[in-house]
Amino acid sequence: MAEVWIALDTAERRKNWKVSGCFTTICVGMVVAVTLSEGSSSLWWGVAISCTWLVSMTYIIGRGYGRALLTPDGIFFKGPFWRRSITWAEIIEIEKRHHTARSSEWWDLRLVRANGRDLAVPGAFTGNRYDHKFEAKLALLREYWQRAAK
């Protein structure tokens, strides 16, 4: 079997940048409001919001630009800040996980390992209930995993 990359396409990455822009605008507004307010602890609130923004943006950028290389031997994760590989033998299940927040919902793919810990597959998430690209990524992952088990 040939090696195949799982990643977001250009339109999906553009949407990810729009989300990060909205999040950044909200955080900047909060920092400005806190620093302009009266009180001795306003600086600390600004620092706390800025640190939260930095951690969140690292996650958002990694989620949008991370990729997974499927090979006959295993799966190789590559992101802007990390690299990791695991063999197919370590994986006991591939899950499509549903997450809900206040006004949104999204799905991502998780690899459950033999030790019980799970890993999110970079480049495989969606905010649409019926996304054909996302379902194709799930089917491709399961196909590689099943072929390796034989």
C-alpha cells in the first residue's frame, strides 16, 4: 500500500485561520478592557489572558497545519511544533469523537492505544455533521489499520 497524507485542504485551513482571527480579536478586546479598568490586578489579568491566547493559538495552528502520514507500518504525525509516530499494532480502536460547546459542535478522529491513552489525528476534524471529506479520512484510516492487522 502506498503512503497517504491526511491533512486539511486549503479551504479548511482558511476557515481555521478565520476562527483563530475571531479568537484573537476576542482576546485582544479582553486584554484592552482589563488593562484599562481600574485596579491593581489588571496587569495580571492581561498576562493571564495573553498566556491563554498563546497556548490556544499553538493548539489551533497545530490542528490546522498538522498532518498524518499513513504507511503500511504505522502512522506518522507531523505538525509545526511536534513529530510523533506509532505502529498500527499499538492502536486498539479508531474513534470518531463528537464535542459540544455552547453554540457549536465538532468532530475529530482519535486513535485509542493499547495503554488506554488516545491521540487526536491532526488534519482530521470538522464542524459539519455530514462531511464527506471527513468520512473519507475516517474510512482511509480504518482501511490502513485493518490491512495492518491481517
